Amino acid sequence: HGAAELDEMGAEALPRRTPAPAWLPTAKGEEGDFCLRSSDCSAGLCCARHFWSKICKPVLREGQVCTRHRRKGTHGLEIFQRCQCAEGLACRLQREHGPADASRLHTCQRH
């Protein structure tokens, strides 16, 4: 009957509805922690793919390079996703002074 006892003990300790693995702390994830969705991460972080898992990564600040998705279909293939730009910032082509297509870098810029 050992298993039944354990089950009763465990039932109180764990809230029923959380499917999260045991190693996932109940606290919000810090940068580099595993996550399932952005709500698992602390403020200022988002949940993005990193190799074959997902981790909390910082939301992009002004001037940081961002990913511009031209075709929606390519989104799922990224191994290293970036977060979106922070509130009030948009991902725009950086105006460089060099040749027209020198960098093609998109950065987070104020609206």
C-alpha cells in the first residue's frame, strides 16, 4: 500500500492543474530558465525557442537587433528566436549611411 500513501501526501503538495514538470519552479522564470510560454517568465522577458527547448530571453530594448518576419511560414523553423521589441518600440530597418543593402539590420526603434 506504499504507493497509495505517497499519492495522498503528494496530492496536497501539488496544485492539481499545473502540468509543469517538477523542476520548473513556481516563481517566474529568469533569463535562461526553461519556459513554455512568455507568461512563465519574469517581466521584461519572453519565452523563445533556443535549440529544441524554449527559454526566457530578454525583451528587446531600443537599438537592439530584432527579427523581421517577412513570411509567416518561416517562424517555426527558427532555432534561436528573439523576443519582440519592448512596449512602444517597432522593429524597423536601420537607416545606415553605407551602401543601400550593406547591413539590412532591423533594430527596435521608437514608433
